Amino acid sequence: MTLNIISPGLSTSIQDLGRPGYFHLGIPLGGAMDRFALRCANMLVGNPEGAACFEVVFMGPEIEFEKDALVAVTGAELPPTVDGEEKECWTAFEVKKGQKLGFGFLKAGARAYIAISGGIDTPPALGSRSTYPIGALGGIEGRVIGAGDKVPLGDTDAIEPGQSVPEALRRMPGTPAQLRVLPGLYWHRLTEAAQEGFFADDWSVAPEADRMGYRFKGGKALEFVEREQPFGAGADPSNIVDGCYSYGSIQVPGGLEPIVLHRDAVSGGGYFTLGAIISADMDLIGQLQPHTSVKFKKVDMDEALAARKERKKMLADIRAHLG
Amino acid sequence: MAEIKAPVPGTFYTQASPEEPRYKSAGDPVASGDVIGLIEVMKTFIEIKADTAGTFKDYTVENAAAVTAGQTLAELDD
């Protein structure tokens, strides 16, 4: 059975939990920008948590169904419609054969996840169906979906619609969004004033933020501790001798606009990284619209691990709730 | 009166570049499908098109303003 893509939206891609294990070869993790939302969407329709979904950014697609299916939309508040009739987000609903799934205007957040019972069944690449367009990997022919595409679905046992994730267990960024940062290897390169300024300043999401990296603007330029640049590093004080980048690491080219590397990031390069966003907050970044206000908050390793534990508990609570 | 709304959030431009005039001015005829502005988001520029015909009234947001999805960008008189 297949889904017919009538209109694709702005940049709708097939994503699962990604393909860890190849970053040292320059192949990024990939997968949903908000993995929490993807897991929830799959749970609501009775799929394995890591089944492939559509990741929709800002503007929804229109999809015709060739068979009855159960659908759930989580993450961004992007109101789904079935033949024009509005449905709830974070709640499983039925779409019948021949009906069309559409969407209203985005109300909050940035990325919605559409899970369909059976899961999207495109051929995996390196163990994942996630689309990495720059590497032409995964998805349909390694690209975002287009009008006229036919998307295959896996088989499933019928389960009941109506399951819902309670509001208290949904996770969206606040206003301003707070992103917790663990300072890293190159933290000492910044002057004390710059270290403090980074956390004190008000930042906002730059419009060019995407799956590779989220760029922030509006804070003061960072000042670096003076040094003679080592052999092999560029002349700019934000340069280092090429090194590895981690998922979530924060580079600041020229000391001007911080960029948080996300699921489709490059794996190395010549910019210093002042630290990393803690893993528990990476999903929140996937829900930031351009121009959203952001504050960075300094945490230590204990706080970062506690936050990770808390997030795992939230998922466990949802699993328990949905039985 | 018809409103043209932003399909996506981003930065709205009333002109294709700083050197060029605005896409539409008050009183201009608008055909369905005419481009009335651009929204920049995720390193791409999306053309914003009128979905009905009419007479251009005015933009309701400034050039280079931050906009949200569903926000009214311009108005047309029938």
C-alpha cells in the first residue's frame, strides 16, 4: 500500500532515529530533529518507536491514502485535517482509503512528525531510512519528498484510534527558549567577559537555521584570549587546528554568530567549539522557529546527566500511559 | 477584501533586492499567481503568490520584517 504525495510542503523528509556509527567517516547521525516527538508519534499509532515518519518543517504536505490507516501528528502544533476536517495533534486518528491528509497554518514549534501505522517502508541506507539530502542517502532517492511521489508503507495490525499523549508529557521550548550548555575543550579560549556575556546575552534564531546547524544572532561578539595561532590553524582567533565536532557542539565563526551542529552536521573542521548543548535539549532546538528568543544556560556534567535521566523518565511515563 | 498570508515563518521581503522596486504598490492590479513578496527561511527564498485576483491595497508588514506562519502580509481590494 502506498501514500500519494499531492503537494510536499516546504521541505518534508522521511526520518527515523538516524544512523549513528558513521560520523567518523563524515556521514552524520541524521534522523529526526525532535526524536522525542517522533517516538511519541510512532507509539500513538502502534509502530516501533524508531519507525520512519515524515518530518515536516513549517508547512505541511498534502497526502492521499490508498488504504485505511492510523495517523498521529506530534511535535510542532501544525493542525492536521482529513478531507478538510480538523484533527487533534498528539492524538491518533483514522484516515480512510481515498481520503486526503492536509494541514493548516503552523501555530507553534517548527517541525511536526507524521507517523502512519505500518511505518514508511522505503529501503534503508546504512541501517536507516533517514533522508540526508547532501549525501543523497535514505528517503526516496536520497532527497526530500516531491509532488507525485509514491511512498510505500509497511504492514500493521489494526489498533484503535483515540490514544493521546497528555499535555503535561508533551515537550516544547518555553519563551524565551532555554538551551543548556556544557562548556567544552576550547572554553578557555574565551575571555572571562565573553564567557559571561554568552550566557547573559539575548539571542534569536537566525532564518538560515536548518538540519545541519542552528545559527543564533543578536548577542555580543565574543572576545578571545590572545595567543599566537598554532601551526595549521587559520589566522582568525576562532580558528583551531582542524578537530572533531560533536553533535550539539557550538562553533562561533569569527566570534560572531554561534552555530549549534544538529542531526545533518559536518563532523569536523577548523572552528573552536565553546561547548555543547546537552543531549536532553537537542530536541527542543528542532522546534525553534526563526526569530525565536533564546537564552543559553551554563550547566555542569552532573546537571546534564540528570536532565538526560529526566527526559528518559518522561518517555517511560508516556510508554506506561499508552500501555 | 482578500488577505495574503505567510505560509511559513521567516523574514519577509517586499522587493527582490534592495535595488529593485517593491513587487506591488497600492492600486496595482493583481492576478492570481502574481508574486507579491519573498520569505527567507532555511537558506531559501520562497515566492509568496496571490491566490486570488484583485487590486493591491498595501503591505501590512515592513520590508525585512520577521513574520510567523499565517500572518497577513498584504491586502487586496476586490
